[in-house]
Amino acid sequence: MKQILVYSDSLTWGIIPSTRKRLAFNDRWPGVMENRLNEAGTQFRVIENCLNGRRTAWDDPYKPGRNGLEGVGQVIEMHSPLSLVILMLGTNDFQSMHPHNAWHAAQGIRSLITDIRQAPIEPGMPVPPILLVVPPLIQNPKGPIAPKFDGGEVKCQGLAREYQIVAEELECSYFDTSSVTSSSKVDGIHLDKDQHHTLGKALAEVASKLAE
């Protein structure tokens, strides 16, 4: 059985926009992806490590443990051997309490990729390939979460290009979610159920070619 680790935030955790509820596994994009991969005949297990509010490399001033760099090496060690790591973070870097732009988020992603590759895995286990996924751009935050992301739709501009630069320089695979979906029509930040299904199917096609 091949294992794929998804390291992400609430967009992948499956929060239902404008609520604190969670989509079922089969409706979250990692679950959709796992089901599609297994339907093709090879056995895959998709491991979700998705924390609401997780940044790439920054601290949340109100909640501890949201810095994505904290413990990422141990997460890789914990779940090895891995056939693929899918990294989809960045949205929370643009929360209103941060001054960050797309370049800053890309530098956080750069640090994460470096830490993943340097994780203390057991001798003989492979360093997994990394698929860098650009989250959908924030658009007009709405609902209860809007103040937290005020101005985020401006800060995130250029994210796909900045991530592509990092992917090319660090020789990672790259996928831009905007090629298949936008952010939620409900809150402008997360993913609606149908968008999870669309993304999961698209990423299954990509992951099937990358998982070693």
C-alpha cells in the first residue's frame, strides 16, 4: 500500500463555509482523491494532517501551534515511508493581523519544503517527492470569518507565480487549484463540497503519476 501525506489547513480539513462543521472524509478532497486512486487498482492510503489556521511559517498571535514549520519533520518521520507529500498552505498567511504578501508566503513554503526533505526518517526510507499545491485565491471574504481575512484578496495576488518559482527552483511538482476551481462561493476563502470533489478528482490524476 502506498501512503500519501497531505499537510494543509482548514481548506483541506473540510470546514463547511460559515460554520464550524466538517465535511465527511468522502466529501473532502483527500478522501475523493483516495477513492479515485483506489478505483484505479493500486492501493493508496491518504493521511490528513490538516490544522485549521495553519500558516506556512508564521505564528498565530491568538492560538498556539499554527506555525507549519513546528514539528513538520516529526510528522514526516511519524508516517514514513511515504510515496508523496502534498503541501497546500498559504491562505492563513494573509489573515488581517499579518502584513504578508504572496512573496512572503512563498518563502514560508520554501522553508517547509526544506524541512520536509531534511526530516529525520529511518535509514533506508525514501525522501518523498513533494507536490506543491497553490490554494485558491481569497475573493471577497464574507460571513463570520470576513474580519479575519479583511484585505486578504489583495495580499494573495500573485501567489501562483511565486509558488511556481519556488517549485521550479527546488524541483518540486506544482499544481494550481485555480486551474479547476475557485474558492468558496459562500465565504470566499474555503472550498464548498462540490469544489472538494472537483479538486480531489484533479489531484488524483496528478498524484497517480508522482507517488513512488
